[in-house]
Amino acid sequence: MRRPVTTALAASAFACIALTAAAANPLEDLFGGLFNAQPVRPLSSTYYQSAAASPAAAAYAYAPEASRPANARIPRETVAFYGNYAPGTVVVNTSERRLYYVLSGHKAVKYGIGVGRAGFEWSGAQTISRKQEWPAWIPPAEMIQRRPDLPRYMAGGPENPLGARAMYLGASLYRIHGSNEPDTIGQAVSSGCIRMLNDDVVDLYERVKVGTPVVVLR
């Protein structure tokens, strides 16, 4: 059952601040008829609380697949992948609204994502500079100017628009993060951040390290 909409939930569409939209990246030509979907077995850790999580976070659980809204069931899959990226690279195709974690042997794990809405698109290369479980949210000053009603601080938890995990991209204000609005996955709704289902962001979080390269294509 979906929780009542609160000011915090309404703020989730504005969870990230965008920079100036960049020109389309020519690397996007690497995508096109390259992916043949195959089922992948979910990791056994899909619905778990990390032993490293804070005591407060330990109480939070993930909803099973069957309880998600129907339009949020974008399956996590392993796919054939022939892009020119090293294993361990994260490739975000914003026009397709999919994220690929590159594996060896011309394979990748594919996830559904939500991306920046019109006017908040961007592309480029970053690295994961920090990882955080159940991150707190502090809206930046630019966002407060647009939405003065937003909270100045929100502790991590299931109501937080950053969801269960966040991976920060370089020194930018962009993140790959979870979401408390799973029905927005597959849509262009954010202010530039890449949002994922909470169980998918946990899966990706366990695969990547600080320093992992991230390529965002338009």
C-alpha cells in the first residue's frame, strides 16, 4: 500500500540539483541493438539489511517483488553487452532509462532507472566518490530557492527520497540513489540524479567501489 503523500514525499521529485545540461555524448552510438535479455538470478542479499548498517537502518526492510506497483516491475537482467567499457564500469543510458553494470565476457547487469526530467539532462564521465547506506538528505541552496517549503534536513530512512543507498558522483551534486517512489522508475522525473528501486540500488551498491567509473550517455 502506498504511503500518504507528505511534504517529504512530494519533495522526492526534486531530490537532486541539476547542473547545466551537457551536449549529447557521442559514446551513446555504442548503444543500439546490442542487448539480448536473459534472466538473472537475484543476489541472495536482495532483501536484506547490511550488517554494516546503522542500528536505526536495521529496522528497514524491502518490499518483495509482488508488492511493487505493476509499472515499476522493470526486471533486473544480465544481458549481452559489446560496448567498449572495462568490466566494473557503470554505464547509464538516460534515453533508454537503463543502467548497465559491465561484467566480463561481454555481459552486463541491466537495471531500470529514473532520470532527469526535461531541462535537467546531462552526460559525461564521473567516478563514484562516496557510498552511503540510508543517506540523509540536505537539499542544496539552489533547490531551496526553487522550493522554500522543502525540509533543510531529512534523516535517512524509508521516507527519505534518496532511498536505501546513495553513490555520489565525483564532486558534483549528482547521485545514483534509491527512491521512496518506485512508480517513478522508467520515467524522466528527477533534477539530474539517477534513481533506482531500493532493492536494485542495494544490489548495485554491493558491486561497486569508491573509484568505480560512471559514464552517463544521452
